[in-house]
Amino acid sequence: MSDVLQKKYVPKVASMHKVCEFNYGRLLRLLPDCDTEDLEYQFEISPALQYTIKIIECSRYTSTIEMSQKSHVGFEFLQPIVQVRLYHDAQMAEVLQAQNIGSLKPSYQYPNIKMYQKNEKEMVNLFLAEWLQFCLSQNNQKQAITR
């Protein structure tokens, strides 16, 4: 048997920036006002599926939001929740936390004790991109409830 050395995963910065830029644009289309702290938007996709975007922190160059989904079908632990930082000067949105994973690293050794993927941060940002695209496609038919 021979030991095979695995190369450390190196994130593709250009593709990550592209995803973060698209996510920023999608979030701005969903949020008419992302500069007001403690503002919450609720969107209903169907009677059994809603999502909420809550602005939890605002400063001159950044905003931090929490996006969550509530479904009356399925288990609660399968309902996504992410915390996203919007960088207004760079026009990018980056996932900070997802599903109780605090402070995502750019890459992880694999295998690891928590079984995160090597490119966990990239995958979570891609998930956010798909989720936002779904929300925008559904939002054309639905009204946002501001609270």
C-alpha cells in the first residue's frame, strides 16, 4: 500500500467573487431597504412554505441579514437558515454562517470530525444563489409583508 498525499483544497477566488456579486444583486432585488436595522420581510410561497429575511445589523459599508425558511411539512432541522453579510462598497454578499456552522472557513481538510466538505463555504454560497433565484422567481407572483 502506498500513502497518497492529498493536496490542500484551494478555493477558486474568481468564481467565488462572481457568486457573491450575483447574490448581492439578487438580495437587493428582494430587499427594497437593506439599511434599516431590525427590519423583517416575510414572503409566502404557498400556505405551507414561507421565507423570512431579517436585517440584524447595519453600518456604513455593510449590512448583515438572516434568511430562513419555514415549512409546515418536514422536519425543522431540514429548514435552511443562513446569515449573510452584504458589502455595499464591493457589492458582494457572503454567507457567514449556515445551519449552525459558525464562521465558515475558506476550505477544510477532508475528512474532518464534523464532515464538512473541502469547499463547504463555496457550496453554501452556491446554495444561497439557488435559493435567492427561487425566491425571486416566486416573488413575481407574491407580495412581501414588511414588519
